[in-house]
Amino acid sequence: MAIMQKTEIVNQNNLANSVFCQPAALLDMITVATTWRNLCHHCGNIVALLVAVAAAQATASEINGRVVGVADGDTLTVLQTQTTVRIRLAEIDAPEKAQPFGQRSKQSLSDLCYGKDARVVISNQDRYGRSIGRVWCTGIDANAEQVRRGLAWVYDHYVTDESLYALQDAARKARSGLWADPAPIRPWEWRKQKRNSKINPSPY
């Protein structure tokens, strides 16, 4: 029994003198653990920053290519190195194809851009996956030209280029395009009316 007690005391002393129980070693272990914890914390911040930078680069870029499709008065498709990119013209809203002047607006954008080289400065992406941008076709600002011709509205909710309003005012004064209509309906209001009619159909 005495031998066993002596053995336990020796083992305890060995444990007490082991490297894990030395004050300096414990301090080093705590320092390492704290450092890793801080690194993990900062890594999270760094990852978040990199994601934000990548997103900014993705939504603030420029592409060049050939216009291979026109869907309506404010949407076209650009072919860039074997990849097609669907573009929604920024800051304007053209009449829907079922609206008055909708087909004329589409034809106008086709005349401006279809089959021509285009430069697109992309600023964002919409919920349909289209890139939103300012489009120049053979040097002509298609966004501004559609407004100047009276075949697109300035999109009030998203506009950043205030000079577009002067073009719209001039088109309205000249009764160009859709402004020949005595009571033109803004496309976003027309879409809202269509959505509401589906939710609350007429009983007749």
C-alpha cells in the first residue's frame, strides 16, 4: 500500500513538472489560442471585404461586343467572345410591347443597335439576371437616344443622370413618339395595373 502511495506521489510530481504545467508553457498555449481566435475573427472580416469587392467589380464593369438581339425598347443581347449577355438599359423604361408605342420603341432600339458593335458600362444586375447598364452603339448613347426620340421614359425611381430629363421635356414639347398620345401611361404604372388586374379580376 505504501509503495502504491509513493508511486502516485511520484506520478503527480512528474505531472506537475511536465511541460504542460509549466507557467511559461501555459502562457504560450494561451497566447497561441488567443492569436488563432483573433485571426479567425479577422478572417471573417477579410472574407466579407473580398466578397464586397468582387461584387462591386462584377456590377461596375464594361463589356464590348455585337448586339445580336433586341427584346423590346430597353432590353437587348450582346455577344461577347462567344458568350451572350442580356442587357437592361439603365435609367430608362420603354413602353411594354402591348402598350401603345411599344413596338415602335423596340424597332427604334433595333435601328440603333441591332447587328452593331456596342459598349456597355454595367452598373448593376436586376432580379431577372439581366445586367443593367448604359449602352453605346457605334458611339451613340442608346439610353439617351430612346428618351430623345420619345420612345422611352426616364425611370424616375432609378435615374442618376439628371440630364435625361431635359431630353424627355424636349420630346414631350415636340410631341415626339409616345408623347403624341394625350395621356401616355408610364410603363411601371401599366405593369402595376396589369398585376392588380390578375390579383383582382373583373367580375364581368
